[in-house]
Amino acid sequence: MEKRRILIVDNNDELRVLEVALGRLGHEIVVAAEREKALRRDDLGSFDLIISDLSEDEVRAFKVGAANYLRLPYNRDELREIVEQTLSHKLRYVDDPSLLPHVHEKIEFELPSDLALMNGVLEYLQERVAKLGLIRPDRSNLFVALDEAFVNAVKHGNKNDPTKLLKITAELSAKEATFTVEDEGEGFNVREIPDPCDPANLFRTSGRGVLLIYNIMDEVEYNAQGNRVKMIKRPEAQLVDTSDDKHV
């Protein structure tokens, strides 16, 4: 885990537990008991994270490793905002270009079955894959394949039930990207999907998403139950500029 500089602003004794826990992870922790004194610091811009004004419930959440905090009852807009802000913040970290060819990154999401949450996840994953040189976002259909997999899992797998979770795992490197999408539905038999290439099924939408996934990804594999799909994408061939800059 990359070391971060964290400022904790509060006079709550409970935060001592958070200070110790984050310190054990290797982070540099600075504690300020008074907000006014903290605001007068001339090094505020050097902190990666500032934690302040935590309630007792929020402190307990951070004790068990929460990265953010969502109050109940479930609010889809609040959760979407938390997801998108957190992922946007992570994308602002600068990767060392000399290390990118050696990076092996594992990313895991476990979210309610709500399509409103998926856009931030899609953009984040595509940005990470592009950063590692696997795709060119302006010419890749990876976004389409992942979107189809998410929609199938939410709509057809979990039946849009927000109490059922969608589990997304991405293992990324400069050599290939592996994505796994799993729902908590009953599953299906991929062999029973009507062939969308058959003229008899021309106006049937069933199976088109699965066909897109197969055409875009290099490898696709469903588990026996049909509620988990594993997709692999490898580096796209270097596009050659065929424009004729020689005049005969």
C-alpha cells in the first residue's frame, strides 16, 4: 500500500484508534485537536486525506476499514456520488511511467444492483486499462462489453433488486486485463440463448449483449450456473498510420 500523509482533526478520544490503525498501515498521521489550529497550518496542501467531525457511528465504520461512509436508509444518489468521487480521486494519483509495465493491479467492487452506480465504475476501469497501455479509449469497445456484462447482471441476474449484490473484480497488468462479473441470481444456460446471427432471430434482442461481449473480448467464460462471467482483454494491435504522405 502506498504511504499517504493524513491529517486527523478532532478532539474525540475514539480517533486514537483510527490514528493507530492507519499508522500501522504505514501512513504518516498528524493529529490536530482544534479545527482553527489545523486551518492555520501552512502545509495543508501536503496532506492526501483530512478526516474531521466524525460521529460515533462513523468512527466505528472506519475502525473496520471503511473508505467512506453512507448513512441509512439507502440513498442511491448519495451512494453514486460517493462511488464516483472516490474513483475520481483515485484516478488523480500520478502513476510512475517507468513502473507501469510492471504493475499488477487487482480491483474489487461489491455494490447494490443499481445501474446508476455503474457509470463511475466503467469509467474508472477503462481509465486504468488505458493507463497500462492495453487499449486506446477513443478506439476501443471495451466500455461496451463491460456495460453489457453489468446490465445483464443487474437486470437479468439480480432482477434490479438492490438488496442483491453485484461483484466486480478486475485484475490488470500491461499484458492483459481480466474482468469477472458475478450476480446473486439463479443464472442461465448460455447455450440456450438464441443465435442473434440467425435471420430468424433478426428482431429479437435476446442474446445480443452476450454476442457483443464475445466479439469484443479475447476470451469469455461463464460458470456452470451462469451467474458469473470471466472476460479477458489483451493489448490491442498497434494501429499503423496508413496515410500516404508521399506524393508521386
